[in-house]
Amino acid sequence: GKPQSRRNVLRAVHAAGDATGLNGEGRERVGVHDLRHSFVAVAVSAGLTLPEAAALARHANPRVTAAVYAGLPDSARAGLGAKLATAFGG
């Protein structure tokens, strides 16, 4: 019933990262902000617009989302030529 403290949330995220093998030796531990990056990346990959993803991430300005979170994964880069050809009737 009560809100969790930030420290307890971070402990839970660290434990989940440990359990899944994401926190390995020589790697920085997965944190809460990593979940935010993943969420925005998945949302954009699923077809949400930057303003929609920004609203869900609670950014006041979609430019923050575009500049910080909306990197293009290699899998999306591979399909850019086909999208461009389709857009221009090729």
C-alpha cells in the first residue's frame, strides 16, 4: 500500500539485473534509468511517435526524447533503404 523508497526500488532492479546475468564483472550495474531508456526505445520501435514516447516518459519537450533516447538500432538501419524506396515509389 505505501510507495517504495528509491533505495528499495534500486535494490530490486539490481537484484533483477543480477538474476538475469546483466550485471557481470566489469560492467556497470543495471539501474532504474536503464529501464527508462529501454522503454522509450521499445516504444519508438513499436511505432509510437516521438511526441507520444515523450509523453509516456514524462518529458516536457519531445526534443529531449529525440536527442537522448531515440538512437537508431542496427536492425532499423538495415531497413532504411527499403523504407526510402517505398516512400518515393521505388
